[in-house]
Amino acid sequence: MALIPINIKDGSFKQEDVIVGIDLGTTNSLIAIIDSNTKKPKILKANFDDILVPSIIYLGKNKQTIVGNKAKKHLIEEPQNTIFSVKRLMGKSYKDVVENITTKSYKIIDDNNDSLVKIEVEGRYYTPVELSSYILKELKNIAETELNNKISKAVITVPAYFNDAQRQATRDAGKLAGLDVLRIINEPTAASLAYGIGIEQNQNQTVAVYDLGGGTFDISILKINEGIFEVLSTNGDTNLGGDDFDHEIVKYWIENFFDNQNLKINNFDMQKLRIEAENAKKYLSEHENFSIDISINSRITKLELSLIKLEELIKPIVDKTIKSCFNAMNDAGLKNSDIDEVIMVGGSTRVKLVKNEIKKFFEKKELHDKLNPDETVALGAAIEADILAGNRKDILLLDVTPLSLGIETMGGLMDVIIPRNAKIPQSIAKQYTTSKDGQSNLRISIFQGERDNVSFNRKLGEFNLTGIPAMPAGLPKIEISFMLDADGILKVKAKELRSSVEQKIEVKPQYGLTDEELEKMLLDSLLHAGEDVKYRSLTEAQTEAEQLIYTTLRFIEKNKNELSNDEIEQTNNFVEQLKNSIKSESKDEILKAHDILNDFTKPFAERLMDKAIAFAIKGKKID
Ligand code: AMP
């Protein structure tokens, strides 16, 4: 018999607040909870339906929206009204996605600017956030029907590479679907939780989570130690997955099975080929050869694909994922043989070539693939939801940020505040000061990236700290705090400590990084490491020289009556020399000229200082 608690104030029945775990995937989405009887995570499904809800939305006339399997049927008949892979558009502008647009059969608005993308269907405009919210609503309905209970709280997973804008867009989609999103977590972290639950408390393990889905790829290196999960490094590609395998197959079929040079394949037939390509790929996960008769341009054509050919077609894509694994291992500072377990997640890890290449790379005989790779992430999200509900105090979750975060300092140098791979949530504060007397404003520009020269990094935002009371240069104490929350969203605060003037912003970049940009940023930092060191030391020397010129000229101006003409003239000469050396771009020249000026002015600066001190203590009584 079940006990139902009653609220004695208003007489209502109080149901347990269930927090659901949601895997909002590019291809398929799932919703899971912890079963109240078994205490194990389980996937919820609509009656008689498949557990996977295809992340497909059909937008019919009269504002009719259909999500999932029923929407999938419209992919062929009405491709322009049927939206798939919307996750790839989350938090992105038209410019970000323009190169991939040929693969989409629906209309993405070309407004040729930096604002977020919109999709046009039947004269109405939809944002990716709105479209994702339809998928989330569908999942919410499934859970509410199955549990006979209202659902209002959720944990949603995102790829590890999602930036602030993409995470925020996911959170907004949840809100629009009527869900309070308690936590956004990385998919590989959720997957590791799904496996971690079986790990005995006293076991220490280093785990690689390889997650290859329909449209995204992530690799994470995790340390699991006495119930604590720590992400050592992450890497991946937000635009790589099983869809790309399908694309290669379609290309191969078009090039080799249709002889008409001017062959024009309409949208309708293209979708047919895409669906058959996916079927062929799945079939070849179990068999050696695939063939099918298909009607294209009203002619029947026999399409074939062997396992050997498939592997040849997709090898370059699989190799890209191996390169990411290599980078993740480098970042974690581990050898391949240090990995105890390799966890396979995502539908595309069923592909034989993928399994074989990963086994080879991690030098493992067996891969960890006991759980259904489609379900693992959602099951982990349900476990995280259980942790947030306070039911599992034994597990702690640590995550890392994939790129360094910092501010621009003098000379355009990047000053890192939260380093790459730092654990999140994370809060770090650093102190800075002004460079000019009486400076009342300070512009704070926030950057993300690994290069010393900020112009090579990515600007996240900027703001002005205004109203700093007039003080000599170097006197204000400006504390800049970076607070990166568990969802990877950054809040920046600047405070002048003497006057308590403060300003803050939340950084929500308007659009995201493409995978190529991210990979390039990391690669560039390695390629240009030597150059960057040179750039930093030259810029620092130039900045110091400029500061010395500024303070020297100010000193001369203030004390001209105390100095001889010779001293003033010679100082001005050395200032000119230093100015010229700055233009030379030679660090050694600058340092030499800097020292000459400094050595020359030091004695009379000290002389004046002694005089001032003597004056200050004159007349004072010393007991
Ligand atoms: P996910 O995003 O994790 O749902 O993965 C979806 C991807 O897995 C799609 O590209 C599917 O075509 C692919 N997939 C699903 N089942 C198989 C299979 N048996 N063999 C190969 N790929 C599969």
C-alpha cells in the first residue's frame, strides 16, 4: 500500500517532487528518472513507443506541432516543414552555420548579421530555443503521463564543448517548456555517472568516455576515486557524428550508382537517400554487405554498400575523433595505457570501425559498453537529478572549463584569471590598478582563449568600471572576480576596493564558437607558443618603458625648480632615446634604454625624496 502525504494547511495531496534527467540529443532525445522501487535509473517511454524520441519537429499548417516518431514521417513528404538537428543551431548566428546549410532541407533565414539564427516555416519564424522547447515539452508529457504526476524540474545534458551561449539557450528552452532547469551537465560526465554507480567505493579508476552520437562528439578523461568523479580533460567536436557517416554514404551512392552527369536530385529523393544511408550503416554494424532497390527520379536503382567500403568512407571522420582523444590525453597528462576503462556512449559507437580504432588507441582488449549507448547519458542525468534531490550524498561532481578565461591588460596582453581545465564551479579574484593619474574609468574586456595576444583570442564581452575617485596611478585597488558556475556561465565583477565602486556583468555571448574555431584556438596556442613568449616579453618591456617615460616626465614637471638645467636636459635626451627604442621593437634595446634612464634619474629622485622626508619630520618631537 502506498502512503500519500496530505498537506494539512490546504488539504491537497502532496506528491513527491520528481526531478527528471533529460538527454536533449541532436538525433534522439530521452527522459529518465530514478525508479522509486529499484532505486536504479530508468528511461521513460510513451505507450508502445520506442524509448528514443527522434529530435524532429513537424510544423504543420494551423500552427500544428508534432514531435518525435510521428514527425519523422513528414521528413520525406514535407522536408521544408520538418526540422531536424536543431541542436546544431543552438546559440549560433547565421554566419556560424552558413557553411552547413546545404545539408538542411528547411529554411534558415539569411539575415547576414550576427544575431541568432531563425528558421522560417509557413511564413512563421522560429528560434532554435523555441524548437528545442517543443522536444522538451514532448518529453515532459511522456514523463507526466507515465508517472501521473506534474514534472517541473530537470537536469539537461549538453556536449562538453557547448559554450555559454549554447548552455544558456538550452536552459531557456527548458524554461519555455515549463521546466526549472536545475543543472546543465556535460554528456560524458552524465555517462560516467551511469557507469560510476556500479563502481565500488574503494576503487580508483581513470576512465575515458568516448561519446559519438548523431551530430556531436565528445571525449572526456575522468578520474573516479572513492565516489568522487573528477573530469581531468575534455575535447571534441560539436559538428561531427553519425550524420556525417550518412552524408559520406549518400555522396558515394550519387557518385557511383547514378550515371547521368546532369542528375538533379530533389529534396524528396535526397531525404530518401539519407534515410537509406542510415539504414545501410546500421545494417553493416551486424553484417558484411547491404543492398536495396530504390526509386529515384522515378527510376529504380540498385544501391550497394559493403562493410569494407563503408569503413574506407568513414575512416577520415573516425581519425578526427582519434586526434581529439590524443589531445585530451595530452591535456590530462596521461599515457594511453593509464586508462583503466573506456566507456562507449552514443548510437554511433555501434559502428565496428569505431570500436576497433578506439580499442587500438587505448590499448584495451575490452571496451565498457554494457549499457545501451543510446540510454547512458539520460540514465546519468537521472542520477545527477537524484544527487540534486539530496538522495545521494556519496557522489560529488567536478567538471572543467575547456578554454582559459581572462582579461586584457596593458599592451593587449591576455591575463588569465581562470585557466583552461580548471574545475568548475570556480571563483577566482585578482587585483589590478590604474596606469594614469586621476583615471576615473577602467575598461574591462573579457576574453577566452590560450594566446598571449588578446587579438587572437575570442572576446566574450566588455564593460566600464566608472566613478573611480581621482587617485595617483597605481593607487586604486581594483579587484576583478570571475565566477564560473556549474553550468559554465561566467559572471564578472570589478570593484575598486578603496571606494567600493563596483560593476558587474554576466557574460552571455550572442553566438558560439564553431568546432573548427575551437580546435584552431587550441592548436594555435601550441603552434605559436615560442612566438607568444617573445610577444609577451616585448610587450611587457614596451609597457614598462611607456610607464617610466610617463612617470619621469611627470616628475620633471613637478620638480623642475629643484633640478639643474643639465639634469633636465640629459633626462629629456634619455627619454627620447627610450621612445626611439620602443619603436625599434627590440626587447634588448628597450631594456638597455630603460635602465640608462632609470639609473640616471634614480639618484636625484632619491635626493628629492630625502629632502621631502627631512622636511616632513622637521619640527616633530620624537620622544
Ligand atoms: P545518438 O545521437 O546517440 O542518439 O546517436 C544517433 C546516431 O547513432 C545516428 O547517427 C544513428 O544513425 C547512429 N546509430 C544508431 N544505431 C546504430 C547502429 N546500429 N549502427 C551504427 N550507427 C547507429
